Amino acid sequence: MRTLKLLFYALIISISFTACVVVEDDYNTNYVYLEDIVTAYDLWYIDYNQTTGTGDVAFLSKAFTISFINGKLYANNNLVAIGSTGNGYGIQIGNYNTFNGFLEVNHNLDGYYDFDIIQISSDRIKLKDNYNKVTYYLEGYQKYNFDYDQIFYDNIEYFLQEYDAWEKTYTSATGAINEFDNENFLAFTPENLTTFYSSQDNNGTNIDNIFWDYVGDYFVANVQGYNNLKILTLDYDSWGNEEFELSVINDRKISLYHIDSGTTYEFTGKGYIQYKKSSSANKSENDVSNDGRKRTKTYRETKVRRDLK
């Protein structure tokens, strides 16, 4: 009987020690189950700009959201179709458990990771990987109150990268003639998060046959007072910068209002890229590069709309 009691007490102590997280504030110390913390919200948005440390966890650097559901780990690695892919959770990227006092993840491609979970508030946690020396900050949302539209603007550079090319499919009748009228295709790549390609090939050209006439730098700026508008600047060495007001029409179409000429263009995405893992496919010298995309910290200038100056 004594042996059974000792085993029972040992089991209780083990469960309490391995499955609980201590949450402390200035007034109270609370004990909560780790599983309850990670499953409290449908989606955990990875606020990548808050990331600290020198290391990297590839599957977290690639994802916009992660979800913990009955031992399965899901991620939204793409903005295109976010909210509908996997019923909003994205694709399953591995499995997890919370039974050993920390978060254990077995990623389908990258293997095993262990994370300490630190609860900052009821809807914010930190995932700390001591081995890789990096900490990620996550914000919790239920699907019904997650702003799927705003995430496009908050991560607009990555949205632009999710198609092999953007084809000009509309030009407004109003607006002055300008050099950009001749550009029919654009592409944006992860190269330093600032590289774009441009082509004057005829509309309807197959993606694989596009000749990219120009490679240059691009910049995205916030617009003071607007959450659903960005300023996109394309640096064409030959004739200078082209500045546009960029807005998202849907997850396949964008609007570019050419500020100097007053012309509105619409570009439609061609060749959707689903980010699961790095691609090793052979590419010709004229292809754009989208291999191995991951998120990096983004710093944007804030501008005032010209008509408000």
C-alpha cells in the first residue's frame, strides 16, 4: 500500500511539474496547463518584427500564423488563400506535444525542436528556442476576429512574392502617357526584400518565356493615416523612380496608381508559389528567384499622400 501511495504522489508531482507553466505578475502567481495556453486561440500570429536573438527556426521564419490542434501543428506560410486554406489554419507542418514542461515540435521537414513557452499576457506568448538562441513573439486570435485583409498590408512585400509574375491586365483611360505604360510584367523576389524584375513582353506571354528586361530595387512605405494603402517605389535607373499608391484588390490582383501621371494600372498574379520548403528546381538565367523565402524584419518609412500635403 505504501508503495502505491509513493507512486501516486510521484505521478501527481510529475504531472504538475511537466505539464504546467508558471505565470507571474506583480500581484499573483498562477499555474496553468501549457496545452491550455497554446490551444486557447485558433491562430497565433508571428509578430516577426519583435523577434530577438541571433538564431533562426526555419518553419517559424516562414510562417505568418501557427495553430495547435489535437497534437497537430498547422501553419499559414502563404498570404494567398489565407483564411480558406485548411479551414483557415493553413497546412499541417508537423506534430507537437506539451507533456514534458515545454513545447516539443516534430516538423515534417526540419525535425525536432524544443521551446520554452513564456506567457506575456492572455493573448501574447513567447516561444524561446535556447538551442538556436532565438525568441519569437506570438499574438493570439480567434478566426472570427482575425483581420485577414490587414495581414496583406502588414506583410505586403511577401504577398508580392507569392506569384512568379504580375501581368498588367488593366490600364485606365485617364492619365498622362508615361514610360511605365510600356511595362507589362513585374516580379518581386526575396533577394534582400528589395529586388524587382520588369518586362515589356506582350500581354499573354507564357511565364516561362518572359524575358526580364530590367532588374532593380523597390521600396514600400506606409501612408500616414491609412492602414489599407502603401506607397510602392520602383527604381528604374534609365529614367528614375516610379511611385505608385498600392492597394490590394483581392489575393490575386493589385492596383497601382501612378502618382505622377494619374494612371491606374491593375496587375494580376500569374504562377502561384506555395511555400512549403526551399525549391531546388533548375532555373534559367532569365528566371526570377523565389528559393528559400523566409520573413525578415521590415522597416518602412511613413509618407504623407501628396494630395494631403
